[in-house]
Amino acid sequence: MIITEVRATTIRIPLSSPIVLGDLHFDGREYLVVEVFTDEGVTGLGFGMTRDAPLGPIVARNVAPHVLGANPLDTEAIWEKLYYRNLLIGQRGLFMRCLSELDIALWDIKAQVAGLPLWRLVGGFRDRVPASVAGGYPRQGATLDSLGAEIAGYAAEGYPWIKIAGGSLEGDTERLRVASSAVGTSLLAYDAHWSWRTVAAVAPTVRTWDRFNLAFIEDPFTFDSRQLAVQLRERTGIPMALGEDMAGRYAFRDLIAEAPPDYLRVDATIAGGISEALKICALAAAHSIPVLPHVFPEIHVHLAAALPTVMAVEVTDPRQEIDVYWKVLANPVVPAGGHVQAPTAPGLGMELDRSALDRFTTGVESVRR
């Protein structure tokens, strides 16, 4: 079996109302879809967010030419070749997203050839996993009443963890009060989306949040300022979840050594694909740090079903239009009772809705042998 074509499709799905994450503003979600075709008719699928960066041309120029003719089952050999041939651009950022999506597609092929769902191929720990729901975004028209109703709805649906997105620090104490009143027996978490800059500016307010029994605060500071999260934890006593935007095992090694999080956030679509995510989860397991992946439950359900150190998958409510990739899937993940069932089909078990994909496509890069 050899790789005969790599196709990178960029899609943009508009949102009915913008998402504001600290200094970031999105009126649509853009994704990269990577398909790997083989001479035996087996096709692999990988996908992830572009964050509005031009990933398609990077796949066409820096990825695809180096894998055509290779055996897609040789995931480690392909990963090493791509990483070191692109070393000067590959340790963080855009290239790692491209490598990630290709690697996910290769693992999709590998599991299909094995006749197993991916989670059974790489581990096989459980076939039903808890789900953490991310919501509570401070969008136009949102009120404290609507926030309370949204959180109460998630609690009624049985989600063990419920996370709300941060807005302005001065208003978030009241938002957390409402959320904590509505969360019931579920655990409440808060996502700061890298929007804080100094411990001194936020600690006086965040220290008062101990009454809300937060499971964790996620990514309060940028990756380059991760030591500040340790200082904030020392001053507030609130656990920290870190790592969502990081790429590569070495970055996670340094994070664990220098600013060990209470929960490790990992995104296989950013960190280096399934190949690298498995190594990162092993690092976390060696330090007894639970892992909570970042969205894309269609991919991360395989990590959570395969490995005991991965505590849950993260989902969003389709009605809230936070992550909208499901709109191009024929069979998206649908939680039930606060849990997600692991796929039974070989590979990722995901099928594209071709008509939806075509409708949202803004560009295609294809490299053939």
C-alpha cells in the first residue's frame, strides 16, 4: 500500500453571532480537512482548525511531496521524516497543525486496515467515556438569566464537567455566581482563553472565586507566560488546566517540569497528531496528571476510550455554535447522558458530508503521485 494523493481542503463555516475570546474575535470557524488516498482504495481523514492561517499551501509544499509513495502504515517513519525536514518551521505553530492533520489521517488508515476502531488499536480501555461540555460564552444578547438556563440545561443532561468561557474579569464574578448556582452536582470550570497578562491584575478578583469550588481555571496566561499560572495557583488555591495551544512532546515535557498543571490540555490536531498525542498522554501518565483534550470529540474520543489517563472528551452544544465542524460530518458525535459512546467502525469512524463540505469550501490543494 502506498500514498497516491494528499488533498487539503479549507472550509469556512459562518457563525450566526461572533465569538469573542479575550482579544480574539471570530465571525466564522475555518477548518483544514486533510484526506490521504492510497492505491488500495483506503482513504484517511484528518481535520482541525486553521485559526484563519493559510495551512493548505503548507500541506501542499511542506508535507505532501515528502509522503507520496510512502506506506501510510509507517506512521512513525513519516512523522519523523516530516518533522526533521521541516525542523526550522516545525517546532511550533502552523506546520505542526499540518503535520497533525496528516498524522490523524494516517492513523485512520492504519486502524481501517487493522479492521479496528482507532481506540481499540492504540489502547482499549473503555467503550463509553465522560463528556465535558464547554459553553457559557459571553456573546451578544447573552444575559445572566440565559447563562443560568444554559448551565442548568447541561447539568440536567448529566455532564460531569461544565466549563464557561471567560468574559471581562470585572463581570465574571457574577457570571460564575450564577453558573455555580445552576451547575448542580456537576463540576464547574472556567476558561480564561489566554486573556490575562499579570498575576497582580487578576489575583485580587480570582482569589474571591474560591467560594465557587472551581474544578480548574484553564489557560489564564499565554504559553510563553506559563509560570504565571503557577503563581496564580499559589495565590488563589484554584487548580490550573494548561496546554491546549502547545505542540510537540518537548513543549509538554517542559510544561510539566516548569509549570506542572493539575489538568493537562492536549489537542491532537495541534500537538502533532495521534502519534504525538499518545506520547504526550504517556508523559502525563508518568506524572499522574489527568488529561482533558480540547474539543474535536470525533478524534479525541479515541484517546479517552483508549487510555485511562484521559479523563473525558470535550464537547460543545451545537445550538451554541462554538465548534461547528460537525456541520460537514455525516455522523458527528452525539453525547447522551453526559457521555460519548466510542465508535465501533474501523478507523476514526467518521464520514464527511460531501455536499456540506463543498458548500463551505474556500480552497483545495491536491498533490498526486
